[in-house]
Amino acid sequence: MPKILIKEQEHKIEVPILLTAVSGKIRVKNRSIVNEYGTPVAVKRDGFVLSNYVEWQIGYDVVKKETEKLAESSLPETEFIGANGKTKALYELSEYIWHFYKWGVITREKLEGVIVYLNSIQSNDLIDDNSELQIDRSHPIAKNINGFDFEYTQVKYPLLIHKFNGYEIVTEIKITGKQYAVGTQPMLYLCFPITELKANPNLIGRTAETKEIAFFEITENNISVFLEMLKMFGILSNSHKHDILQIIKTILA
């Protein structure tokens, strides 16, 4: 992916969004209401409609040894130590916050307020330690399909949706099983209508070009959403909380 476009005079950042990825951090999905389960869209085949939205597993850092990903950051020289002991740089969410802080749009008081807020949250109040947000497995029942006997069970994953007042942007926190370890983990996604993307020609009513990129604009009008997401990341787990506090210290330094 290309780097973000930084327009300092306009206090604007344009984030490139790859529309045709079938897997990975950014996917185009479809749903009719905000709390409906979204289904992936084949935009090169089916095209774009008003009920499409972008699901973005937004990040906030990059390990400095991951040179290819580090090259995407506009701030590769920044540095902090993550909860996993790795040296990291600001990337995506933290990158956007850094620029708007340097431009004076986000104040020191706002960022210090996030520090105070996160330090007030105890470990047992973090989302990954919430006993009500556990993966639910139903009692298995016998089921025969085409001559094969199975034990049938349903697995339900918790989903938290936060709507930002005055915006069509929402965040989703999905509680899933850890991919390479035992236990669960909360994953945060930024979701917004496809109409929020800037493209030429307009996306609605046409199909996507191969490897087509559109742009999502971050401005003074919506940067508060990203500041709230910084807080939200900090309440996911102890590791996230550590990282966000270190990120804010890096930004304020």
C-alpha cells in the first residue's frame, strides 16, 4: 500500500484504501443495518451499492524490524517499546494522532486526558477480562448429514458496536480465539459507509478496477473519532493499554 497523503496546510490526511483485497486488514462488506452481520462483497464482479461499507482492522504500530511495513509509515524514525518487548514505530492510528497533535488540532490536554482515563481502568475491568464477553458454545446434539453422524454445536462470538455521535463511523470489537495461543482476544475494527471514500469516478453503481485504491479523508471534523479509538484500544487488554500509554508519551515527547 502507498503511504498516506499528508496535507499540512489543510490539516488533512488522505488514507489509501485498497478496494479489491479479498483478505487482510481491509474488506468491503454489505449489510442493511449497522448491527447486522456483514458479508464480503466481490466488488470487481458485483460492484458497489449504497449498503456497502468498509471494515478496516486498523492498527496503531509497526515493529521496526518489519521493514516493508515500516516503509508505509510517515514516521519510521519514531520509537517505543511495546508490551511484547519489541521496538516499534508509530503507524496508522497513532500516526494520524501524531500529525494532528503537531498541527495543534489535538491538544496536549486531550492526550493527557487519555492517559488519566486509561490509568483509572483496572486490569479486571479491561474487555479481555470481562466474564460476560466469552465465546459461547451450545450443547452438542446428534445430527446425521448424508449418512455421516456428527455432533452439532453452535459457537457464538461476542460483538461490541460503538456508534460515534454525529458520524456514520462505528467501531466493532470482536472477541475471537487466539490464532497461535490458548485463550481469546478482542479485535477492533473501524467501519464506515462506502460513500465516505473519495474516488474518481464515484464508486456507487460501478465495479472496481484491478487493485483500485480510493481515499478516506481524516480532517479536523472527524479526528475526534480517532482519538476515541485510541482510548478504546487501551481498554482491550493490558498489552494494548501498555502500548497506547507508550504511544501517547512518544507523541507528547
